[in-house]
Amino acid sequence: MDAIGSTWRGIEPIERETIKRVTWRLLPLLMVGYLANYLDRVNVGMGALTMTKDLGFSNAMFGFGAGLFFVGYCLCELPSNLILNAVGARRWIARIMVSWGLIAGLTAFVWNDWSFYAIRFLLGVSEAGLFPGVILYLTWWYPSYYRTRMIAMFYSASIFSMIIGPPISGLLLQMDGALGLHGWQWMFLIEALPSIIMSMVIWQLLTDRPAEATWLSPEQRTWLTERLASERAQREAIRKFSLGETFCNWKIWVLALAAFAQNQASYGVLIFLPLIVKGLGVSSSWWIGVISALPYLFAFVAMNYWGWHSDRSGERIWHLIGGYLLCGAGLTACVIIGIGHPVLTMIALICAIVGSQSAGPIFWALPTALLTGAAAAGGIGLINSISNLGGFVGPWVFGLVKDATGSDNIALLCLALLPFLAIILFLVVGHDSRLERTPRSAGSR
């Protein structure tokens, strides 16, 4: 939580103490909630090790069902974010967490392909709005000088869930037969509990806006409110978008398409990673979980450093492109190396996942720099809803190609092209002065 520690030199005491207090109060709540969220979102990949055989699913059926989560997510993302902007983050995030926790637990009782499709779709509906809602929420609390690294810290909770989640899921899969349930059923039931618990914690402890933060001193509340208002005025002086204008802005749509392309690659690898690892010759479910977690251990460190570096330099686009180049190169290397060299293949997968995850927080600094107010809520929701359709298309296409060819490599080749397409789209967006980080001194005088 001391990601901003190295930047304190020369910063006035009220700014230092305010940002520290906000960070220690809010980030742990949001990060633990997101960790629980991501555990419920992606544990289906570990479940596939046994549930596909028990339920008679093909790779294409499993990929289609796993990806249907993102269809429900996409349909409800934008309205969910607008509701959060209207009613406040505390109530809406708590509602999201309890509903997705209950539905995630019900995944344990699917019995065929259509019940699996339905529960994954409903899980997406129930979860819609959490991630873009938190991105919007962070703009209510953090000046732009700190924003990318704070998004990275929040984002890293999902990475941490992918470090601890697969080994835990692997152990839970070994409960096969306990009380007459399959191991994958125990996995879904037990891993749904943290989300339900965190919904109650969020309800009690999250604060909507700085003006309501009784845990800040009056001077700190005043400083933070004025600083954020000053930054908002500077951005709106360049161009203020209404909600309707946001939906017609070509840069927002290009960003959404770029994120859509990249998410196909990210989630295609994420959902099928345990099966890829199994194909490399690993047989134990626990070891599959451990090895599947390894790339995200590297990504956890890299994404926090890359977010910090982007904030310090004030540069966004080339940091973003650098991450996606590494992702595309890593996936391409997997295809060239082949399954005959498992260690080299894992190194290439680590590079791909590190690149993709490190670029993620920087990407979300772009729409938050362009938009404010309700336009930010709508724009972030729109981008995330379209981008998450990539989470549906990626696993489905991966499964289809793998079924048709019997090869992980050909499926990975299809995914490897997508980060390069995203790079082209980011270059189309080009330079915008609002994409630069606002200097730390802005509004602090």
C-alpha cells in the first residue's frame, strides 16, 4: 500500500497525509472485494479440469459457456455504472457483491450445457458494473497524479486472486466425493462465500464522496475536494462532454474496440490456461493450479511498477503499447516454440500475461482523463461493456479452434494477432493533452 512512498519528497504535509489516509481506508476494501470477485469469475477454468468430463462438455461448449458471462456483463454494464453514479458506490457495490456471490455458488448445481450457459450469463448480469464502477469511484478520490498507480493497486487484486486462486481451487477439487458432491461443486460453493461476506463489509465501511468522509479532518476534506474540483475544471476547459456526446465520440469507440481486441487474447489465455498447462504434461490438479498461478506472480510485480512509472513520467500511450507488444510477442513465441519445450512455452506465456496485465491499469487512465461526471460514468461503462465481449469471443474461439485442430498452438496464434490490432487502434487515437498526467502542483496552491 506504499506504492506512492517514493514520491513523497517535496509534497506538502496535508497532501501526503490525505492521500495516505484515503489509500489505507479505501484500497484494502476495494482490493479484497475485487479479489473475491475475480476468484468467482475465473475459477471456472480450474473447474474445467473435471467438470467438463462429468458433464460431457466439449472444449467449444465449455468456452462458449464460460464466455457467456461477458454477454450478461456487457448488457448490464452501462446502466449499472450510471446507477452507481446516481445512488453511490457503497450501496451499489454491496448489492453487486452479494448477488454475484449467491449466483457463483449456484454454479455448483448445473447439470447440463444449458444450465451452465444460463448460470454464467446470470453471473455476468449480477456482476456488471463492479470494475468500471470502482474505476469511476477512484476518480472521485484521487487526483490524476496518483490515479494510474491506484488503479494498478486495485487491479493487482485480480492478479493476486490468480496467484492464490488456482492452487486453492486445485485443493478443493480433491474433495471429490465428500457428502456426495464432486470436487468442482465444492470449489464453487466455498469460493462464493468471500463475496457474500465482503458485501456486508463494503456496506458498513465504504464512503461515497470525500465531503462525506468523517474519517478525514476538515482541512483534509477541503484540500481534496478543491484539488479534484480544480483538475475537473482544467479538463472541462479543454472540452466537456455530455453523456450523449460521449456515446458519439469516435475516440471512445476506438478505445472500446482496442480493449475488445486485447480482452479476447487475455481471457482466451486466462480461461484455458489450466488446460494449456495440463497439455504440457502436468497431471496433478494441485500442480496445474500452482503452475497456472506462476505468470500472475510476475504480473503482480510488473503491473504495479509499470503504473508507477507511467504516473511518474506522465506518459500513457507508449506505456500501453509497450505492454501490448510484450503480450503479442509472448503469444507468438508460444506458437513458434510448441508444446515440445514446456519450460520455454511457460516463459513465453509469462511474458504475454505480464505485458497484458501491466497495460491494463494504464488503459483505464485514458477514458478517466478524457471524461468527467456522468459522461465518465457512461463512457467507462460503455468501453468496459464492449471490451468484455472480448472475454466471450476469446474463450469461445479458442475452444472452437482447439476442437477443430486439436492444437493449442493454432488457437494461440489466433489470439496472438489481437494485441497488435489493439496497438494500431491506440495509434489511431494519437496524442491528446488530456491523456497526460496533470502536474502534481495543479490546484494545490
